[in-house]
Amino acid sequence: MDKKLIKAVVNQLGFNDLNDPDCVDQLKNIANCPYGMAGGFGSFIYYSDTTSFFNNNRKLILEQLKDQAFDLNISVIEMVAGFNCLKDDEEITIDEIGNVLFCIDTDNHNEKMIIKNALAWYSAEEVAYNFVNQLEDA
């Protein structure tokens, strides 16, 4: 996992580094929350924060998506379309997901915001899962 993405998530959660015991607790809570980031953590609650986070970290998030999709032997778009927070939303199309991932401008601002939010949550959840797995392996 890219260290820049980890740092971006940790900062968005309101911490300076992974050595902060409160940060460790927060990442454990995220990893163990049955609703993931939808449970409400740090500055990943409001669309204004999550869309800004996505916009600022799109390339890092896309690299994480590509790596994971490759490991799962599926396309990036297929993987994103399967996110729990997106898969039952009939307004979200494969085209819209692709448009957001690859910076193609559209008029569907609400859908773009929802997809960017999902991708910001994804990155935070992946950082949390990765961190907790490393703790367990140590």
C-alpha cells in the first residue's frame, strides 16, 4: 500500500501519524465497524470532505484500486460497481463510475459526488484493514 495514501487517510482522520494511539484505535474501529466508513469517522462524513479527499488523492486511490482489482481478477470499474454503498443505487451507472475514475466531466453532479464519496471511503477502509492486518501479523 502506498505510504502517501496512508498519510493522506491518517491526516484526513485528524492525526499526524500512525504512532498516535488514538489513530491506532480509530483505524481498528474502522476495520471492525460492520458499516465501514459509513459508520462515520473523522473527516470522512460530509460529501464536501470526501469529494475533496478524492479529488486530492485520485491517482493514489486509482493505483490502489488497480492493484486490488488485478489481484481479484476483475476490472476496476466492476470492482467499484460492487461496493456496498453503490451496488443497489440504480442512479449509478458503469459509465458514471468510469467518468469519475478517469476525470471525464459530466453533468451528473449528484452521482459524481456519491461515487467520489464511495472511493474516499474505500481508501480509508483499505488503509484501516491493511494496518490492522499488519498489527495481527506482528
